Amino acid sequence: MLWFYESFFPVVWIIFLIYWQIKAINTKTTQRLEPAASRILRVFVFLVVIIILSTTRIPLRWLYFPLWRTGLWPFWLGAAVTVAGLLFAVWARVQLGRNWSRSVTIKQDHELITVGPYAAVRHPIYTGILAGFLGTAVAISQVRGFIAFVLIFFIFWMKLRMEEQWMRSQFGEAYADYAHQTAALVPYLL
């Protein structure tokens, strides 16, 4: 049964990433693309996070300091939050349809989506993925999980700020009204 607990999170994340890659195939033509430097920085941070979460051989002992006792409660709570978060991100990805891009872009015939999960938050994909990392951190129960979460939050916050500017320039008052009524990441908070 130990194999289940050790493989659950890697399998869930791999399934999510495979789905994400498959869905990236049929998107609208990009009209405007963010600079390469910001894309490279994001890839670098994601690689650092993958390394932090996937190995216990980094020679920084404090990364593995337990924040609470490991056990069934942290594992299952973390598993539930991770799966719910990733499903929320998938729902948002489906709602975006062909407007989606892994980078900050403006697509040809770009549409402002404000329904489904976009009625709750302006950036539900980030919300869902952040929830996934938070759930993983809870299950790991070590400092490294929360460092990974903070790194992902930071990189998404930078991306979100650029997207906000581009959406305001693309959709004008319609986006300003939407932003005024809808939180960026967490309903009623952020």
C-alpha cells in the first residue's frame, strides 16, 4: 500500500499535464505574444518546483523539516484539495476553449469569457493549479511543499498582472467592469 501513497501525487500531476498538452493542440492563432524572457522564467521556476517536490536528495536539510505529522489525514486532505483544484483548472480550460494559451497572448477573434469558473474568479486556471500545489504541500507536510507553492504563486502573480494589462487593453470597459465585480484568484479575497 506504500506504493499507492508514494505514487498518487506524481500520477495525478502527470495525468493533468498530459491532458494539458493534448488540449493545447487546437487553439486560435496568436496575434500578440509575451516576451520570451517571461516564458523562460516561468519554465525555470516550474523546473525548480518539480525538482523540489520530486526528490529528497537536495542537500538542504531544512527543506524536509516536517510542519506536522504525516499520516492519513494530511494525505487525504491534500489529495482532495489537489484533485479538486486540478479539476477546477480543467473546467476553466474547457470553458476557455480555443482562446487558451500557455503564454500570455491575444488570439485572433479573442473572446472575453466570464461564465463557468470565470464567474467566480478571473483566473480560475491559476486558482485551480495553485490549489493543486497547496494540496500537494499539505500531503507532503514538509517545508519544501510550501516553498513550491509560494514559487508557483509568485510566477502566476507575475503572469496574471501582465494578462490583466493585456485584457484591459483588448476589452476596455467590459474587462474593467468584469475585474471590478470578480476577484482575481480567490472569491471575496484576492
